[in-house]
Amino acid sequence: MRFDNFATKEEKKKLPEITGPQTKTYTKDDFLSATKLVNELGLPKDVIEKAMRDMRFNRTTIVFNNRKSPVIIGSDKKNLRVHPMGLALFKEYVLKQNGGKK
């Protein structure tokens, strides 16, 4: 077992932590692709894909159940998906980026 998956006290203070009943086991269908997010957010697909690439490049992580997890899952830029627990953080990031360009 890798110990770098667990969050330390300092990381818990810095990273957004998610608790509550929404923490459960997720299937592959629960991870949202850019196409699914277009329908949900109402933004162009290229804006969402750019935000996904930026968050993947910056290695944005969240903490839930005392474990660190990346917000964006995927190894290549064509297959990026948003972790269901990081959806609120992703929406906030996209709306902030999109709002700054208006």
C-alpha cells in the first residue's frame, strides 16, 4: 500500500476536504467527461476541456475519507474526466476562469 495516498494534517488544512453521505464507491459512469459537462454547465466544450487540462497540469487534489484524490482523472488529454467528489471545485474553477474573460 502506498502511503502517499493518505492526507497529512498539513495537507488537510491546505486542500479542500469533502465529508458526508456523498462519499461512496463510484463507478466509471459517475466520472463526468467534457461532453457530459457541456450539458450540465452550459458552456462550450473547448472551455471545459481547457479547464480540465489546466487542473490536470496543476495536479489539483481534494481530500475525502482521509485520502487524496485528483479532481481530474485520466492519462491523456482526450480521455479526461472529472471526479464526482471534485465536481463542485471544478465548477467553481471553470466559472471563475470563464467569468474573468468576459
